[in-house]
Amino acid sequence: MTDQKLSLEKVRDRIDSIDRQIQELIAERATWAQEVARVKGEGLSAIDYYRPEREAHVLRMVVDRNKGPLSDTEMVRLFREIMSSCLAQEDPLKVGFLGPEGTFSEQAVRKHFGHAAYGLPLGSIEEVFQEVAAGHADFGVVPVENSGQGMIQVTLDMFLTSEATICGEIELRVHQCLHSQSGRMEDIRRVYAHAQSLQQCKTWLRINLPNVECIAVASNAEAARLARHADDAAAIAGETAGRVYGLKTLASGIEDRADNTTRFLVIGRSLFPPSGNDRTSLLITVNDKPGALYDVLSPFAKHDVSLNRIESRPAHTGKWQYAFFIDVSGHVQDAPIQAAMQEMDGAAAQVRVLGSYPVALP
């Protein structure tokens, strides 16, 4: 046996030893997770054990401890799956998302909840809100913003009528691909995709497929499903959707922006405690008078609360009346936010806390 083979065998033996230790520790962690369930009491479901602020704290510690060679994103993904499996030992979380199978929304579910959660593919963003409100889903995941195309208006509008609470946020890098059944670019006469994806890839489409018909559909997975049944059609969708629907990939990374990212919100029915690095979303309507918006915003500056985002939408309460969606740094229980909200009380017609939740992890 050569020294090189001997050295390789030693390395493999060491890897096997580490694997045994990892497996033993994962089993021990799962046992302690069962102990948490025992302490909390019998007859509870997964949603009673799920604490996003605790998960965020644990995963931030993972990032702080990480010295490589795996990236922070990879380490977070691995620990997320361990936590997901431990939580799901008795009763997995049920999470609604914009379906069908293979959408970016489903990818966001897996990134945030892990593969042990039970995904519920639904037909629309509105239906995700409805299923969470009815208790058929423990949580829902809905897109709210794209780095290049801005806010998803239907999601904002749902908060005007829904009592849903924001429990978390997810940032997902979105890589678009062109898929077809035939695998030949020259066969394509029409391209199916979600309207947002068509916008994200409009420059690539103009240069490479200038004469095809672009047809907006409910989701990219639906686009892949339609393209599966037509040799002269293609779909813009993620790699997962192309694989699920058995399509050939003609081009990858066709999004116009290299940093193309979609932000998703996790919606539920409860407000959770602070995690230590949080964001608060507010829905505010103002009185119709000069300086009303200034009167609402100035208390945040006075109390050193950072505004991350402000977006206006028709309030659906009357013509030319608007609601403002405002994101600020911190948790609603933090003293500066409490002070700012008390000060704005007289200036705003209505203030609703949509949620306070951990800032998205890598």
C-alpha cells in the first residue's frame, strides 16, 4: 500500500468518525426537542412550539461561529434543516404558498422552514391569506418585493382587509431560466411566465426572442406546466420548476439584473417577541390635512427610529384616500418605537402593527 493510499484511508476514517459524532449529536438534539414538547405539555401542535425569534437567534449564532470553509448561507441552510426536522417529529408545520409545485415561493418556504414542513400549494396570493386566516395553514409565504421591479401590489392590498400578522421575512436570489419541451430555440413562438418574471427578463427576451408572444400567467410553475404540453412554447421559471415538469433548459441566468432578489413575507396569526435584530411593519392612514404625513413620520426621526421603507396604496375607504405601509428598524416592544407611536397617535387616523419579525438571514 502506498503512502498516498494510506493517507487517503486515514482521511476517510477521520471523516467517518466525524459523521458518527454528528449523527449522535443530531439525535441528542432531537431528544432535547422532544423534552421541550414534554415541558410545554401534551396536546399541542407544531405551531405552539414554533418560535421564530428563537430560531433567528440560534441561526445568528451559527453565522457568528462560522469560520469556513462553508459559507454562512450553507451553514444556515444545514442548521435550518436540522431544526426543521426536530420541530416536525410530532406534527410538521403546514405552510401555504403560491403554487403549483416548483415556484420560487416554494423555494422561499424551504429556505425559511426547511423540508420537514408540509407545503400547501395554493392558487393565488389571496388564497394564501385566506387559508392562514381560516387556520387551514399555520403560516403562509407571499412575495412582497423584487429588487428590480418593486412592490407586489396584490400582497400589500391584502393587508388592507386581512388580519394576518407578519412573522418573518425571506430574501431569495432569483435565477430565471428558459425551458421548453423540444429544447430548440427556433421552435419557440410564445413564452409563458409570471408577469414579474417577464419584466425581470425583458432585455434578454428583446435581444434573443424579439418576435415571440409573451403571455403572463399565475406563476412560473404554471408557465412550466403549460409549456410541457406545447412544442412551440417555452416557460421562464426557476431550475426547480423545469426539473419538476420535465422540460429542457435552453438558457440560464436570463434575468436582467445580476442581483435579482425577491423578498417574501411569512404571515401568521400571532405577534412574536423580539429576537434582537427585528423589523416592524406598520399600516397607517392619515387625516386629510396639510402636513399630515410629516406629523406621522417626524416622531420616528425624533426618537432615532430608522425608516427602511414607505409605500402608499389606495386605502379602499374612499376616493383619493391612501394608506401608507411603513417598515422601521426594531421591534414594536422597543421603547423608541413605542414612544414614536404614542406621539403620532393624534396625527394618524389609524395605526395598525402588521408585525414585528426577525430581519432576513443569508
